[in-house]
Amino acid sequence: MKIEKIAATFFIGSGVLFGTITAWSLSDLQVPSALGGPLPNSTKVVGPNTSDFREATERWDTYLAPNIEMVVEPGHEDDIPKIVKYCNKHDIDFLAYSGGHGSTTTLGSFDGIQISMARLRNVTIDPKGKTAWVQGGSTGGSVINHLWDHGYVTPTGAAACVGYMGLALGGGHGRLEGLYGMVSDNILQFNLVTANGTAIRVNKTDHSDLYWAMKGAGHNFGIVTSAQVKIYPRGPDKWYHKAYTWRGDKLDAVFNALNQFHGNGTTPVGMGVNTGTFLMMPNITKEEPVIFWLFEYRGTAEQAKPLLAPFDSIEAVAVDARESTYPQLADTPWICTAAQRIITTAGLQTYNLTAEHQIWDGFKRRLSKNPKLTHKTIIIHEGYATEGVESIDRASSAYPFRGDRHLMQFQGTIEESNLEADMWEWANEVRNQWNAGQPQRTPSAYVNYANGRETKEDWYGHQPWRLAKLRDLKARYDPLNRFRFYNPIV
């Protein structure tokens, strides 16, 4: 639905409208009770001609981004059912927005109203210190900082800027999963607005079937206004961060050490992050990419030392080591900037050295033939301790890939449109090489990293019962498929 129709029909009551929605006079829009009564003044409408619109619609990945005609920022959770019902009545598509990190190309089919959760970021700790209520617009950083300051932690994503709830709906990987499982594993109940605008509470006893679906496929079923999550004592005051940079001649040594370190899913639970990338670092060399690997340990340098000894023995061209607090580790604004990104992903159990050599050689080949492709391309090997993830019954949630121990991601930034086809070719090549390195396994695409071009089985599991169950729930809770823009199950 185009802005002319939206502007002519959509408004927020109470006589307060923020900014100019169109060139028309807003005083001519007389619809004071369309949402069933006035909403609080804290609710805000942001139109495309306002100064706030660009910031309100910013996205991490701008490639095939949704077309946002107007933004509504509810000031209270109770406003959201009214907004959804209004959109349904007037056949307006709507899309919930938390941190703006959804990067799938399926979002490119959206054209309508963005329901921004930016004003719903409260985190409220239960007096007993066992749980907290997190509102739907909270970022990972707002959750981490509030809990840490009060002596607690809960699993979140690794970067502070990423929305907490959107990540949780797809499962949610992060530093604490070795201890406590994924983000979604720690959600006890959801306050959810369904496709028809009904507000319900979803947990193990109420709508238990939907509770299962929300933890891994939740983008398909509703808007989470808040959730109750488990929290834990925060533990050590310091984490140890150590990053190595190696040249390509160390590739075999590095990946042999990594496979031995990770074992058969036995990465020490305190090693919250063990993630590496192939990327260009011109300050070190312009002739080839480098291997950059980061470890983050929940404890002191002395405690981490024996775990990192195999990597210390591999000669590096640069090493960065320091102790940090947990919130400081998540404060990584340089990885949260907007760009047009082409992404492919795969899930692995171990690293295949043949595949890694092929990927490395492909990077060098493109550096030689078309260096513009490689300038801001990173090939990510994302790893966490997985004991807490693998210890949970695989049938207990819609998240299907608890056996994946490494999340792989090709991430290519295209600064010129003529690079698009070549970047897709490279991205698909790398994904195929990762998957070819584990021929005994079916492909998987972590739904939060998926690009929208994979199969639905790659997102939601190759066991036939999984998609069958999700589609049955979809028919019951969203028969008109209102939530269809993020890697949809139908």
C-alpha cells in the first residue's frame, strides 16, 4: 500500500501527530477514534518527509531492504494490538522493527507500515533475582548493561546493537550459550500480539504449541511486546580477550589447532567466543587476506592461558590481549554500520581443511582479478562453546540445528552495483565449499543469517515433522499469512 493511501487512512489519536506525513495539511486528517480511542502522547508517527524518518528506518543491511511508507512508534505495549487491528481493517501490511538487523532478501517484498519497538526497552528484574521481563524493543546492549549493573546476566547476541527479541525468535547464539543455552532457551513466556491483533501470553501451559514455535521460528507468528527470561549471577568481573592475526601460511596449523580445541562439541564452556575471519588488512599485507581469530574467555588471562597455548605456539604477525568487562565485549559499533551486504551461511560441526584452502585460494584469486570485490568482504567462522545448546532436547523447540557447532557466514559489501552478480557468485561458491566439506550432513542455514534464497528445510529443519508442525500452527494462528516477510514457512 502506497503512502498516499496510508496517509489518508492512518493516524494516531489524541490530537498529537509528529511531523509532516505528506504535503497535505495534517489538520485535514480527521480520524480521532480509528484505533478505538486516543493513544498516549508518547506514541509517535514518523512520515517520510520528517527529519526522524531516516534514523527510524535505518537497517544494518540495506540490500533489498523493505519499503517503509510510514513508521509508528508505540509508547506502550497495549498500543500494538490496536495498531495491528487497524492495519488489518485497512489492508495495510505491517512489519515489526527492533534493531533493524534482519538481512534476508525476503524482506524486500514488504511495502507498508513499520511498527518500531524503539520506545519499548525496559528491563525489569524480578525481586527474587531469578527472572527479568524484557520489552520487545530492547537491544542486546540494553539487556546486558542493565542486568550487569544489578549483578546478573542472561544470554544475548554477541553485539550490543542487535535487537534482543528478533534474534531470540530465530534461536539466538551468543557468548553464554555454552553455560545456559541459546537466547530462546531462556525465555519462559512471551507476551505476544497475534496476526488478528489479539494479545496473548504464551508459555509451557498456555498456547504451549505456539511456545514451541516461537523458539526458532517466531518471526512467523506475531509481535513480541515483552518476554520473561531467566537470569543468572553475573560471575567473574573480567573477561579475557585475545586476538591473533596470522598470514596464510599458517592456515593448516590454525585449523588443526581449532579442530583439536573444539573436539566433539567439548569446547570449554568458559570460552564464550572463538570466532575468526578471512579479510583484508592492508596495514599488514596487500598481497593476500589474513586470518584474524578472536577468543573471549569468562575469566582471567591466567585461567585462559592453558587453553590458548596451542594458538600461542603459532607465530602471529599481531596479537591483541586485554581484560574487559562483559558489557565492554559487546560494545562493537564498528560491526553495526549500514551497508549493502550479500550474505550466505552454513552450519558446520568441524572445519574441513580442504574446504578452507579452497575458500582461501578463491579469496586470493578475486583479489588478483577484481580487488573491489575483496575490499570489505569478510568470511566469518563464528564459534561458541556449545554444551548448553546441545544438552537441550532437540525436539523441545522449533530451532532445528543444535548439532551445528560453527556458524559460517560469507559477508560481502557491494559499494558499486556492477559488483552484485560477481559477489553473489563468490558468496554461493563459499557456501557450497563449506557444505561440500561435510557431505554426510544436510545443509543448514541459521534463520537469523539466512539470505532468503535457501530452502525452507535449510531454515527450519529437514525432518518432515518440523515444517508440518509449523505449517499447522501457522494455519491456526495466522491463516491470512500476515507475518510472511521474514523467511516465511509458507
